[in-house]
Amino acid sequence: MRKRNLWKILSLCLAVVITAGIIPAGAYTNVEGAGAAHGACEAIADRPDDPARVSEELAGIDWNSRLTYAEIEDVLSALADQYPAYTKLYEIGRSWQERSLWCLEITNERIPNDQKVGIGVFGNIHGGERESGTAALYTAWWFLTNSSDKYVKDLLDNFIIYVNPVINPDGYEQSFVINNRPNLRPTDANGNGIPFSDPYTDIDGDGYIATIYRGKASDTPSTSALARFGMESPDWDRNGILGDDPRSSGIDLNRTFDYEWGYYNIETDPKYNGDENSKIIGNNSWSSNGGARGLGPASEPEIKALQDFMYAHPMNALTTLHTGIQCVLFPWCSREVDESNPAEKEQLDFMRKTAEAMAGQWTETTGRGSYFSNSYYDYPTTSEMIDYAFGRFNIHAYTIEVYQAGGAGKEDVEDCSWGNTLPEAKWVFYSQDDIRNKLGLDPAAITDAEGKPLAENEGLWFYTSSTNQMVDKAPEDQISMCKGTRDSILVMIESERETVGGGYKLPTYKK
């Protein structure tokens, strides 16, 4: 995400959530002032940071590493086994590749649920945003390993916390090969009748999946100057085109919820102004334009399962975790707040103040920058989860962006990045002799999508981005972002003790 014309104010404590003045609609607000200016919100000041006692199995988790989906499942199972008085673990659905979508329900099971407030924590709706899944899992781990603590016990007596660490398990697993945002609905991009007939494969054996371009050895390699061939993959279907049927659906799950699906058109938005460069990733082309991306609302099994779950499990508040920068967003995603609607304005004002406190607590815990904003002013989208939750059910809904790799660019909110050093992108040229002898491919048989073969003096440029080079690594000090996310979630939970006009409401057509 890129930010423009941003201004700063001091963050406010959660105590101000109910009473503070209202931030003008549309303002991007960079939260600063960790320490005396912000302070730890009183409600969570005494929360334990690390558990006093924990089993060897659960103590051995390296929160600074990448966990496979199987490892995430193992942690969920261990938590359910070791804390039966506080947990239920159940499957809410399955992905395209038949991976289970798990929910870990965390509460004091001895107290009836109808006396409690529901809270949702949902991670990794975008497969390559791996840190979001880790942060959600850590939050569940922290609640249970500290369940004997007085503060945590009070929360578990009064709230039900539903944690689904990975909404998009197929995309999550694919991200170990290449940073992949969509799910894995089977696609047949090359039309040979075989979905995924040219799946991503590491041809040159360097451990990463590269983007392939055609060109001459004398060319200056550039993604804008060279003609793109496709993704690194052998020509399994023998149609002469490398990687033309990659393992990706092109569907952004967070643009497919059954609420105002296809409603937003970025080209009609006044912020668009005909500038192609302003079409940030968050636009409805992911869900409403032709082919596999135009299948309709809730077309994907992962989202259908999540929607069904939300109908059956009342919640007062939820958060969906992402990566892209460090911030807290709230509805709406597709439009501005309707200032003429008192009921809507009251709820959006409440969420704005809560988001401010959540972002402030993030900065307090991590020492890194964060900001808060109405989602529409961050980047306009449609059919997102937080709009669905609030628009359908009146659930207070927040997006927590937990990580941006590298340093902040000139247009980013100051200090709202992780500040780590990413590996440099790599360009490697393979001549036709190299293609034949090193890659084991016939250069004469290789064409692009238009059927154009390589010219006599052309070869292939392999481009490996710094993002792709990080697919097997976790960010430095990932545990800090896990704790920051946990504390932001705690602020969200505490805000629901004094909810103003909120609370789950079943849509009329479902009653």
C-alpha cells in the first residue's frame, strides 16, 4: 500500500475510544508517540507477555520461523488437546485441494456461551501474506498458555474467541514455492483441458520461481523493457510455451464476499482520474472481470464456509489479518461514510476511535510505526470481509495489516514498515545454448503466448524478485509483530465491553 498526503497526530488510549473527538472522515493518520504520549491502555496494562508455564511441545514453537500448514494444524491440535476446558477445535469447511479450514474456539467452557460476546480472528485470506497466519496462531497460543492468568481468565469468562489462522490454506502452501495471493481453484489458462498442466517448477534449481522474459544478452534487463514470457516452469503440456498454465486461480478471496459484489468500479471513482498507475491491487477487477475472476459472490469454497460460519456464530467484533504495511483499517471499503445516516455514523465513529487505539497499541508494543484509516481512503475495494461483516451483521470489523517488508518508500507513511533488508532481485540470462545444455529444453520449440519463437540472437532472462527470494524465510523479529497483533486484538476486545449501539444482528432475510 502506498500513502499520499499523510498527516500525523498523537495516538489515544483505549480510554479515549468512547469520548475522544472524531477524526475527519478520509484522513490517513500515522500513529506515533510510543510511551508517555500514548501509554499502554489501562485495560491491558497487566496482561502477561509470556506464559509462566507451558508444555515442552508448545514451548518449542519458533515464532521467528515460517510454519507449514501441517505445522499450524499440529499446533492447533496440541492446544485443543492440552486445554480441553477452554477449547473446541472443528472444521468449518475445506479448500479446493481438500485442506481443512480449522476454527479454534477459545473460551471458558464451564460458562454458557449465551452469556458471552463473540470475537473473530481470521488470518491469511491472501496466501502469500504468511505473517498474518502466524500472528493469528500466536494469539490463540498466547490466550491458552496464559489461561490461568487473572486478566486472561476474565476475558475467557466473558468472551468467545474464534481463531481461524489460515483462511486460504492452498494459497498458503503455494507461497512456499512462490508468493501467491489467490486461492487454487483449478484453472486451465492454456486451454488444453488439463488444469495446472504447466505448474510452477524450479527449472534452473536456484530454489526460487522466477519470472521469464525474452531478450538478448546485450539488453539491460528490466521488467518494463523486456517482453514477458511467463513463470518459471517446464513445458509440461508441450505446447511450446513455458509456464502458461501456472498454479494460481487469479481470484482474490477478499473480493468475493456476498456483499455489494462487483459494486465498486475504480474507473468511476474520482480518485482514479484516468491514471493507470493509481489502480492499486485493491480494486474490483479481482472479483468482477471475466473468466475465473467473475464467478460471482461467495463462489469459492473457502469464503462460502466462512460466511456460513459467521451466520451460525454471532460475533460483536472481528479482525482479518493481512500484510502490506502496518495499519488498522475499518469500513467502508467501497464508499465514504454516510454522514447523513446517524446510526451508520455512530458505528463508524466508534470503529474509527477503536482503530486509532489499536494502531497506537501496535506502536506501543512493537516500537514500529502504524496508522489507522477508513479503508476506502486507504484503497477502495468491494466485497471485502470487513464490509461483509459490518454490512450484513452489524459486526464491528477491522483489518490489521501486520507487516510491510523492507524500508518505507517516499510515499509511505513514515516508519510504517518493518525496516528489514530484503535480498536483492536477481537477473540471470540463458542463451539458447544454455537453454539446451543447462536447462534441458529445446530452444527451437519455445514460443511466447502469441506463438512467436525466439529470434536467433535471443535467449531467456530469468528474474527473481526479492519477494520470491523470501518465500522460505520469516521476517526478522517476527515475534514482535505477533505480540503487536495480539495487543491490538486485545484493544479490540476491550472496546466491546462498552459497545455503543453495536452487536450482532442476523440479516432480515435469514431470520
